[in-house]
Amino acid sequence: MRRRRPAGFTLIELLVAISAMALLALMSWRGLDGMARAQAANRERGDALLTLQTTLTQWSADLDAVMQFGQTPAIDWDGRVLRLTRRGADQAVPAVHVVAWTLRAGADGPRWRRWQSPPFTTRSGWREAWTLAASWGQDGASEARSNEVALVPLESWQLYYFRNGSWSPAVGADALGGLTPLPDGVRLVLSLPPGPSLAGLLTRDWLRPTLSAPKT
């Protein structure tokens, strides 16, 4: 009589099945890991883009609100720090602020930073805020740190003014006679550092709202 084959799997068959399952598990893990990495990269890029958009919105809002406060400079650029005299955001409470923008390294690396003074209504208040803004921009004065906001990472930034129908590098108030009128336009050029989120050059033009036609 023919001998019946015992039921079950041989050792070789088990080893082949285990190897196939291990290979499928490895491939699945790599796929899931790749999806997780892609989602993290997209989230990081989205957060960086949102931060940049918010920063540029604030930049435009500061320029839109620039005003002449008596016989004082409305805007001044010394090659490192941009200082602005701007009206307060609350129209019900008339007040003025001094705002400063600069690129300075810190514990979080080189970042574009914004500083805003407390509100004031007198010329002496403006003078104190204007001086403090310059000190903060140069060495990060400790007494001004509480009003500082660290924004986006930057390698460098440049400013250009649109005057008399053409763009030219921004200059300080002293070079323009001390009392600096707001230029017709301000061109901002940001150099974003290499990285997985945002990188390269970014140019943004701002046009003075009182002008009737855009300049190109």
C-alpha cells in the first residue's frame, strides 16, 4: 500500500514563508517611513511658508503706516538696521511707534528680527525710541529685547529705494539731508539659507499707497 504523506509544512517551506513575510514587512516599513518623512517635510515647508508670508505682511503693514512725526525722519537705513516711524494700529488711540528691522545672529541662528517701541505721543518719546532702536539693531540692547520678535532665518538682505523714476540702493537719512521723506517704493531682497524648506533669493516690491500708478 502507498504510504500517506504526513500533514503540515516542511522546515524548508516554513523558512521560505517566514522569509517572504519578513521581506513584505520590511518593504511596508520602508513605505510607511517614506510617507512619514514626506509628510514631515511638507509640514515643515508649510510652516516655513506661513511664517514667511506673515513676516512679509507685517513688513508691508509697517511701510503702509509710516508717517512724518514733526521734523523727524520717517525712515532711515544705515546698511544694517532699518528704522521707521509709524502710526499705531489702533485708530481709536492716536499714538506713534518706532519700528526697526535687522538681521542678527542669536541662539536660534541668524534671523531677520523686528523690534517695536512702546507707543508715544511726544518728540522726546520719539527721540528715546529712535535711539534705542539703533542700539538694539547694532548689538541687541538688553533693555530692548522684550520687544523683539525673531522671524525667518536669513543669510542677508538688501534694500533699494524707488526715487525719481529709478531704483537705487537705499541710503541713510544723513545722505538725503537729514529729514528723509518716504520713497515712492521700497524693494526688499532676501537671501534665504539653503535648507529643506525654503531657499534662494526672494524679491518683494512695496509701492507707496498715495501714488496713483504703480512703478515697475
